[in-house]
Amino acid sequence: MRLPNPLAAAERLRGALTDPARRERTMLLVLAVYLVAWTLYGAIAKSSQGLHPDMTEQIAWSRDLAWGYKHPPLAAFVVRLWFSVLPLAEWSYYLLAMLMPTLALWIAWRLAADTLDGNKRVAGLALMMLVPFFNFQALKYNVNTVLMPLWAATTFFFLRSYRTRGALYAALAGIAAAVSMLGKYWSVFLLAGLALAALIDRRRLAYVRSAAPWITVAAGAVVVAPHLLWLLQNHFAPFAYVAAAHGERGFAGAAASVAGYLAGSAGYVAIPVIIVLAAARPNGAALADMIWPADDERRLAAASFWGPLLLPAIGALAGGAEITSLWSMPAWTLLPVLLLSPPQIKLREIDTQRLILFAAVLPLVMLIASPFIAVGVQRNGPPASAQAASLASEVERLWHEATPLPLRFVGGDADLAFGIVTYAVERPRALLDLPPPGASELARAGAVYVCFAEDAGCRDQAAAKSNAARRVETEITRNFFRIAGQPRRYTIFIVPPQ
């Protein structure tokens, strides 16, 4: 029996993706397989870990929808909508998480059509699939991952608007930009970067004199207005969180942070860059044209790439703030255009075939490895989030020993509270990062406060809030496929309704 030839299969796929009659539906099929493969990997590999606290935090926020929290509200809105359709389960959450980079890849595919020929367009998307932001890192749904399709869409609509001056693209650019701001304030660097790209372009006067930029601004203002009103009513509370968490680092601390941001960001995309350099072997002129192209269209795209990526470094140095390379996650939509659009860059069909094969083998290998990863994490001691479901059951059991009324509020350690809120049957609220209930409502409903037993600070704060509460010390061990887990001790304060 003849074994299948992987390169022949890759060539058939390359042919379908470069055929104008078949490429769009073929790409949708490819992305659907990509979505399912990485979702399965996440569901299996992370099955011994439980949901990351960033993810359970979004579930807690989605139970109390508002126009803002310590971050803008979009990620929580998406979670609320998603779990109104699908069951709240780890597999469905990983499906939502992977939908973000998959949508970004589709937009990048559409955007690349304006600059790259068919073969380079296919190679560009395969390169993107090798960037960890689009698979491993994206499995943790949070305010960073939700920006991936939004930044991609904003960039796509902006470039189309700049080129055509059309009212529809201009309005869509404004809406996408505003929704990006509703995802995370980090998006201010996207807006600033795109504005800078427009202003340094030689066609800027024609653009500014058209209706397009003003339609963009007006459409964005309408969409973001409710959140701006919320900020005013709440005295810009999220900014205080940002300043406390990431500000006041001093110049030396900010410089070290910027160096880490730039080095880490480069590291995340090192594999695609190395592959292109090895395959195309560009000379100095080609490298210069890759970084800053000579023609207007490609230079506008390059400016739209470099601005949102590099402006955060300038802002951090100026403001003495801390930034991290993970926050560059949504900034890579134009990477294939930057790497492959120079005319001097030549890719052979065999190079694209190998890229397709590499991009296809990676999720397959990781899917095969996923059970072993889950077992390895369990043997090495999983994070505390692995015990969230068991802890939620124990909290509800102790609560109903004290009262038949439903559990409505959970406080204490933030990560523990968000995990309990996620897994508790009675869907309580978290007393964290949300507008607190009134004192009379909290007294009537009662509450539970949960801390790690060794966290004296959390215990003291919980004791001060709970007065004459019942205090319980408990130990939980979560086994995984008969592999013993690491025991952890918790202190639980039960404050029954008054």
C-alpha cells in the first residue's frame, strides 16, 4: 500500500487556496479545522488545570453586566452572550477563546489580498498560524485575546477607508475602533498608530479633506459614548487600577519593561521571520523595503503596523509605566504583508507547501501530546484553579448547613472567589471588581469569604467584614485519573443571612 505524500496533499491545498473559484470556501474550511483542533488541544491539555482566573473573572463580570469594571466591558459582554447560547463548560470556553484568533486570521487573510499574490497570501497565513499568540496564548480568554479580531478589523476597515474614501468603510473603521476601546484601553495605541500612519502618508490632505475621517470619528464617538458616560459617573475608576497596577515604575523600571516588551514581542514572531529570511534570503535593499517600503500603499500598511506596536514603548518611557510583550498580541495582523510584500521577496511553491505542512502538523502533534501534558501538569502540581469546582461544592455544602437560602455573594481572595462563582450551582456574585451591594442587601443575603489558609492578610480582611461569622478550615485534594493531586488548605467564613 502506497503511503500518502504529505507534500502532494499540501500542494493540493495550496492549489485550492490560490484558485479564485475555491479559495474563500477552502479557507473557511481550513480555519474551521484550525478552530476545532486547537479547541480540542486546550480542552484536553488543560483539563487538569481548571479555568484560568482571567477566564473565571470574565464569567463573574458577565453575571453583573455594566459599562465598565477595572477594564472596559466588552469581554464580559461577549462571555454573557456566548454562554446564553452554549453551556458553561471548559470545552465551550476554549472554543470561544480560539474563536478570537481564528477570526483575526480570517481578517488577515482578507486584508492580505490587497497586497500579496495568491502564493504569498497562502504562505502569509501559514506563517501566522506558527505565532503562539494565535494558538497557545489565545487559549486564555481575556481582554487581550478579545482584541485580536477587533484590531484586525479596525486596521482592515481603516486601510480600505483611506484608499477608497468610502462612507461605509469609514463608518465601519470608527465602529471597530470604538469597540476595540471597549475591549481594552490599550487600544488607544492602535488608534494613535493608525492616525499617525494617515498623517505621515503623502496623500493625507486628500484624506483629511474628504468626509471619511470625520465619519470615522463620529461613528466611533456614538459607539463609545455610553462607556464614556459611565467613566464620568464612576470618576474614571479603571484608570486608578491601571495606574496602581502598572504605573509609577520610574524611568529605569520603565526602560527595563520596554526592553522586555520589545524583546518578548520579537521572540513571539521569531519563527515566521526566520522562515522568510531563510527561504527568501533578502539582501539589504529588500530588508529595507520590508521594514519601510518605497511605494505609498505598502508604506501606509507598514506605518499601520509599526505605530500600534512601537507607540506603547514610547508611552511607557514617557509615563514611567510597565508593559509586557503579551499585550502586543493583537498587533500582528499586517505581519505577512510586511514580510512578503516586497517584490524582491520570492517564495517558491515548494516553500509554501512546506509552510502549509508545518502549520498543519503543529496542531496535530500538540493534540496527540495533549493528554500527556495534562498528566504532566497534574504530577508536577496543578495551579489552585484546578480545585475551583471542588471548592465551590464545599462552599455551597457549608453554606447550606447554615441556611436554606441560596448563596448570593462570594468574596475573599479574588482568584478563589471568581472560581467559586464560575462553578457554583447557585451562580452567586463576586464581591470584587464590581459595584458592591448595599449594606442592607448584603446583610439580608449573607455572604461567604474564602482565603488560602496561609494568606493572613486575606483572612484578616475577611474576618473584619464577617464579624461573628462561622469560620471553617478545610483541605481539598483534586485527583486526576487516579493521579494524586496536591492538597491545599482554605479558610472559609460563612456569614448567614440576618
